[in-house]
Amino acid sequence: MPAPWKFLWLLIVPLLVSAAGAAELSRAGVATELATAQKEGRAPALAGRSLAGLDLSGLDFSGADLSGADLSDCDLRRAKLAGASLVEANLSRARLNLAWIMAADFSRADLSGAILETLVVSQGMDIQPAEAVKLTGAKLTGARMTARFHFADLRGADLSGLHASADMRNQSMGLIRTEFASADLTGANFEGAELGRVDFEFAKLKGVNFRGADLPHADFAGADLTGADFTGANTTGAVFDSAVLTGVKGLKLP
């Protein structure tokens, strides 16, 4: 390639890459589509669309089809995603603080590096099974989490490097922590995750990878840990009362 054309090509390529990841709609455009769809009684036409980097905070996506959409780096704080389909959506580095996620489907979604703190997961104080979120096969590597995922489906999810330890500096209103009580985490990967004081009570944890995880004071009471791997994990003060420990690897109990 002649030198002048080579120089021009070096200028064009970054622009093409940037355009490929650019949002197709503005916040106003998304809001208009949501309002129009509601008025016409149809699902918003957002599946597979690129909304990357947009401020979508507070918008109501309840029941919307966002499957395959690019929501990377989006601000989804306080957004309503109840009953929404986010199957295979890209939510990497998205902020979902205080988002409503009851019965939302994040199967095979990419939530790597996302912030999932103080999520709204139920209409009342107790989470009902019908409200449980679905994260089957989702990618949550390096995500930050403080949320209640009771009854959630996280089979095969990749939570390696997850930051979910309870912050003991701010517990004046009672213990605020991540909870996977009665969730299905069969085959999930928590390698190298920070899981201090996380609640796994009565969870299905068959074959889960906890290698190198930090688990001080985590609660596994009544959980099924058949075949789980704790090699190199810190389980200081962790509770295993009535847990099923058949075939567990690397776990040293007092």
C-alpha cells in the first residue's frame, strides 16, 4: 500500500471501530420508543440494538426485549428491568445500582465489570420464586455485587473475580450482604472471588469452583456442595452446618 494511502487508512480504521460501537439511539430516542411501544401495546424494538454508553437511568424497560442489545458502559441506575429479556445482552461495565430486576432474564449476558448493588428484587420484603432473576450461563467476571439473589438461576455462571464481600464499615442498619439463599449455582465458577459473609444457605452448589476464593464467615448452612472445589480458598469462620459435603475438594474443616 502506498505511503499516503497507508497513512489515510490508519486514520480511518479507528473511526470505523468507534462507529461500530456507537449507540444507534440517544436517550431521548430510547424514551420515545418506550413510550410509543406502550401506547401501541407492543414490545419496544430494542433487541439487538446498540445503546452503548447511554444514560438510561430511571427509564422503564419492564417486559422489554433487549436480547442481544449492546448496553455496555450504560448508566442503568434505577432503571426498571422487571420481566425484561436481556438474553445474550452486553452489559459489561454497566451500572445497575437500584435497578428493578424482578423476573428479568440475563441468560448468557455479559455483565463483566458491571456494578450490581442494592438491586430491587421483590415487590415486598420477601422474594417470591416467581420474582427470581435468571442468570444462567451469564458472565459476571470482576463485577461488583451487593444484592439478594434468592431462588435465582445461576447455573454455569462465570463469577470469577467477583467483588461481593460485605462492607463491614457500613452496617449500622443490620448486615447488608450478597445473598444466594436457595439459588441454583450448579457448575458456577467463583474462582478468586471475594465472598466474605455471603449467604449461600440451602443453595445448590454442585461442582462449583471456589478455588482461591476469599470466603471468611460465608454461610453454607444446608447447601449442597457435592463435588465443589475449595482448593486454596480462605474459609475462616465459614459455616457449613447441615451442608452436603460429598466429594468436596480442598476444604479443611475444624
